[in-house]
Amino acid sequence: ARLVVLVSGAGTNLQALLDACADPAYGAQVVAVGADRSGTGGVERAERAGLPAFTRAIPDFASRDAWDEALTAAVAAHEPDLVVSAGFMKILGPRFLARFGGRTVNTHPALLPSFAGAHAVRDALAYGVKVTGCTVHFVDEGVDTGPVIAQETVQVRRGDDEESLHQRIKRVERRLLVDVVGRLARDGWTVQGRRVSMKSSDS
Ligand code: GRF
């Protein structure tokens, strides 16, 4: 399966996918990487891997709609089977979702629906939860509101700050994202309402 990965930051989730794709049995390959800003670690990792990388930054466009259209066209040029938002920090627009909704997954560093939004780890810590985690879900028109595909828990430790907790979550998140993307890519899935079933597992 052809994957396009969208990034905004360091790109460690992207790197985990690139490493997994090196095994032909994984059944997917990253064909391009897109970013919403220049100079991200994710784009550097793509270039190091010899992959096409494109940047579509909102300030470069006359309107959010124009950005939505440009991002959609840039992704479509690579004919993905699955789009993976790996720390992409922009809300995908209606044109993008019309084209790729239903086959775009996002990874979020909290147990949705708890702590949706851009500061999930900080919010969970501030709330004082004892257990948090990460979620891989399909993207819909909301913010972190699409159907849940898989989740995994992470214990909050005494003395955790946002950085230490996020790093611990990211270790679990990278493994969960690689596992889920591989299963979706190899075996497919079904969705009934909000319930997602991956064909390759009982989850
Ligand atoms: C991930 O934890 C993702 O869930 C969140 O931002 C982080 C991105 O990390 N939105 P990276 O860029 O993949 O290292």
C-alpha cells in the first residue's frame, strides 16, 4: 500500500513508519511526506530517505480554502492508498476530506475522547489523570473526533512533566501506529457507525 505521511514536528512517528516499511512483509511504503511548515525534522528525515517531500504552509496561500486545495493536490499527486497524519498540527479541510476522508488516520497522544486538541499531554497532566495513552483514529471534519481504530494506555509517573510524559507516550505511540498502519494496509478494515474493526485482528 502507498502511504503519504503528513508531519509538523520532529517526525519520530514518520521515522518509525519508514523503518517498518523497510521490511517488504510490512506491506506498505511511504511514497511522499508533506509538512505544514518548512524546516521540520519530518521533512529532513524524508529527504534523508530520498523521498519526495513537500511543504504547504497556510501563510503562503490567499486563504485557508486555497491551502486546503493545494495540500489536497500535493497529496493526490502521489496516489496514496492511506494518508497518515503523524503529528500534523493543522485541521484538514473539506476538500482534503472529500478526497481522502475515510482513509486518513491520525495519531493522538491521549485516550480520546479525553484531551483532544493540540495540548493533549499538558492537559492530561494538569487534570491529574493516573493513566493516559495514545489513540490512532480515522480523521473526520472535527478535531480528533473520528472513529477510534486502536488505543494503548501509558501510566503517569510521579514527577512527570509534559516532556517526560510525552516521551513515554511517544514510545508506545510509535509502536501502535506502525502496528495499526501495517494491519490496515495489508488486510483492510470495516467501519459500522463509529466502530472500526481491522480485518487482521479481533480488536
Ligand atoms: C506525536 O506525539 C503526535 O501524537 C503529536 O505530536 C507528536 C509528534 O511527534 N500530535 P513526531 O513529530 O512524530 O516526533
